[in-house]
Amino acid sequence: MKFKSLFVTFFLFTAAAFASGTKDNTQVTVGILNGPSAIPCAHLMETSDMTFQTYAAANQLLPKLINGEVDIGFLPPNVAAKTYTANKGCIVCIGVSGQGMLSLITKDASITSVSDLEGKRIAVAGAGATPEYITRYILKKNTVSATLDFSIPNNEIAAALLSGKIDYAVVPEPFSTVACTKDASVRRALDLQKEFENAEGTAAYPMTLIVARKEFVQQHPDLVKAFLNAYRSSFNWTIKNAEQAGLAVERMGLGLNAAIAQKAIPYANFVYKTPSQGRSNIEKLLSLFLQFAPESIGGSLPTDDFYFK
């Protein structure tokens, strides 16, 4: 899959800004990650005055946030937490845009529960990230012993399953949609969000946070609120208009073709939550990182000022 990069800035001088009562025309730069987390942004990109920078991976976006070239961005929770801790609170969480979207996919019809994975070898897309630690946690809670395999690049896992090179894989969207679309014998045998809820007794974990530079938030809180209002509207439209949203994703070059984006939307678990609404689940997820790899979030949970109010 090729990722297209756009390097542009915008004036957030939109209807959303006026609706919020602000006339601040400060130049703003937003960074998004190509792939599923960008899907709710496609409509916003087409229907507002906003334009965005897009990146293939978080490690490309992150330096831009730290050095001030990007003001608002989308990051995995552990990356956001580690950046906050390692850089003296330089970013804050301003919202949750996506919850878990992990599936165990397989052609093996006998897999109907976590216990059926005993002794299996499972390819996992996301070493050192949420997919790895959610999988480890679910296996541990169900007292299941299985081997996790990180030897296959994430974007090759679906093809490896289709070819028979591997039998079991934990993948996020759109990889599960791609595999199920190409071969009817491939199925989502386990929904890891439901398994997490069963094990933890709480709502699904977050997968993507909306973050902003702390200095930008302090200087332009009304612009932050205006952006969030505009994003929420785009999110709501995307959920209700999957086919049109898929076409917009392809037109904007966000790393997915229209058909795959459309089919992935029902499984991608998009949400819109404020930091106060999402904090408890963010902390539950980050606590798992503390169990398995404390250094991956900077060694401790973010403090109160990580959460925009």
C-alpha cells in the first residue's frame, strides 16, 4: 500500500469557528495518519476550508508536533502518553476518536473462543503497541498459552493468512476487512473489543487520541473547540454515510480505496469522546502498558493536565 503525503497548512476560519463564537484566524496545522483513523476526516477535508498534513506513521507525525510544525494530531494512546511524559507535558489529549478495532482472523472454523487458541501461533500486527498488549492481556485473563509472532510486517499479514503461510492473526482495520473480502473462508473469529470487555468488565479500550500542542491549547482554546466541533460533525456524517465516506477517503488519498474504506467503517469502532468521557478507559489501557512494558508510555500514567478541559 502506498501512502500519499500532503504538506499543507490552513487557516481555521471556517463556519465551525464562527459558530463557536471565535474570530481567531491564527494559522493552524493538523496532522493525520493515513489509514482507518483518517476516515472520519475525509468529509471534513472536502467540505470545509481546512486542509491537512497526512503521514504514513506516528513516528513521522510525532517530531512535527514536538517541534511546533503541527498543532493538532492523531496518535495511539501509548505514543501520546510517552510523548507527554518525555517532553515535559508538551502535548495534551483533546479527544478520543477511535476505540479498539482488533480482530482475530482465521480460516479455522473451530476457533470460537479464546480458549481455542491454546498452543496456537498467532501473528500480531503491532509489536510494542496496543495490539500486542491487548492480545497478551486477553490470553492471560483466559489462562491461555499461545505464541505471538511478530516476524511478518503488518501490511503483509493478511496476504500471509490468505496464502496459508500463517493460520491465525490479530489485525486492526482495514487488514481484517481486506482479508475477509478477498477470501470468503476467512472470518473474524474473535472480536478483541468484546473479549476485553468480558475480561475487564468495562467499555472498549481507546485506539486513537486527538492531541494538540500544549502551547497552542493555552493560546487558542476557542480554536481547539472549533476544530473539535467540526471533527464531531464529520464523524457523525461518516457513520451515517459509509459509501460516500469511502469515496471521500479515496479522493483525498488517505491510503485506502473506497470499497475497503466503506466496508471497514462498521468495524472500525469510531467514536467521539471528550477527554473527561474517555479518561478512565485511556488509563485502563495505559495500565496494561505499565504491566507489560512501562517504558512504552514513559513509565507512569499522565497526570491531570494531560486532559484538556
